[in-house]
Amino acid sequence: MDNIAKNINQLIADGSVDIFIGYVKGNDNRAKAAFFNISDKVDNAIFDASCTQNLAVYLHKHEIKSFAKIGIFANYSTLRAIIQLANENQIKAEKYIIQTMNKDSQIITFANLTEVESYVQANRPAPAAAMIQKLDSLSKMDRDERWEFWSKELASCIKCYACRSACPMCYCSQCTTDCNQPQWIGVPAHGQGNFEWHIMRAMHLAGRCVACGECQRVCPMEIPLGLLNARLNIDIATNFGETAGMTLGADYALSSYKVDDKEHFIR
Ligand code: SF4
Ligand code: SF4
């Protein structure tokens, strides 16, 4: 897309950014992340329906953080992750030039995070019908059936941690699962250890997950991780009125306490 390349080239040439994170064509008609700081690479830049990766995952990497001025071409989920990362004090808005492309193929440059917030609120896509259907069928199962469902799904996890690497909201310098003094989570990929890993991860992301679907997309074992995240996101939204990455300055439900917090859903 010529206008995207022209736009990025311009930002690099006039010194507005030191590095620009965008997309180029990858294998199998999928886009992949690209890091532009030399103008002659930019001609390959694209932005279309294949650009599903959540690029916000790079914003908290030290290799990127070391740049003073960073540009990013963000899809919808990336914009939500940027808001959530700002709410969690992981990024400083003034370092970034944040852009997206609207439905009319116009490039939008956000002046500040308040504009990003307005955009995500005005353009929220409807939830995928297949996801709603699956969540519905899971909610109709009794506890034993759900246990069986998840035991079967999680049994195939090989603990490659690709889901963690792809997640824009997994940024701890040392993940609980890598801690071995004490060893909170067993290292081998076996039934109990897999449950421990996935319950720990799901709880850490409850109400923080921006529903980008990256964890599920990258899983080599095709485990439906999105169902776990979506279930917990629904519980947080229903019980605490919060949806990650939609409101600037929002509190994180699980780190704040009110005496009248509901508890009836804990069972
Ligand atoms: S990407 Fe899939 S297989 Fe790898 S750790 Fe995550 S759930 Fe397990
Ligand atoms: S948990 Fe999965 S869906 Fe949620 S923000 Fe992380 S990668 Fe995206």
C-alpha cells in the first residue's frame, strides 16, 4: 500500500520517529511484524485483514523501549492493548505516534490516548458468533463435563509458552512459571502442571485480556485459550463493569477492593 509506505517514510525522514512498527507480508498470506528505521525497507509495508498480530506486544520489549520516539501502525486489538498498557503504567503516551486505518482506508494519526479511547469505543466489533456459541455450550455443561472438556484440551499443551510470548499483556520480567525457588508451577508438560500453568495465566489475565486472540492463534496445539480468557472477561465485565483496554484510567478490578464487592460468583 503506497500511502502507508509514504506515510512511514515521511515520519522517519522528518525525524518524528526513530523506529516504526508495522506489518509486511509473511508466509501463507499472513502478515508479520516489521520494524522500520531505514526508508528503503518501508516499501513493503501493508495494512489489511491479514494484519491480525497484536503489535503492542513489542512496546514493552527493552529493545523497543530504548528508542525515544516510536511509531506504530495499530489494528483494533493493538489500540486496546495500548490503552490497557497505559493504564498499567507500562508505556508513556508521549513517546508514541499511534496510527491506524479506518474502514475508508484513510490513515488516522491519533493526537493522544483520549482519541484512541474514543476510537476503540466507537469501533468495537461484535463478538464472534462461534465464540458465543461455544461459551454458551460450555456454560450449559455441569462441573464434571467442564472438567473433562478442559482436561482433554489442556492435556495436549507442550508448554512452549508461545501464548505467553505473543500476549501484549504478559510483560513480567520473570513469569511465575519460570520461577524455581520456589517452584510454583511444575516444569514438565503433564496433566496437573498444565492445569496449574493455564489457571495461573488465566487468572493473571482476568480483566486485563484485550481479546486479541493472539494466544490462541499462535498455539501449535490449537488449544482454545480464547474461551478461557473470554469467560473470565465476561465475569469481570458482568460483576465489576470493566472491559480491558476500553477506558483510559480504569482501575483493575482484581487489584482494588470494595466492601460491597459481589462474591456470589465464587464457587
Ligand atoms: S502456546 Fe499452546 S502448547 Fe504452547 S504453552 Fe501455550 S497453550 Fe501450551
Ligand atoms: S490473553 Fe490472549 S487474547 Fe488476551 S490479550 Fe493476551 S494474547 Fe490477547
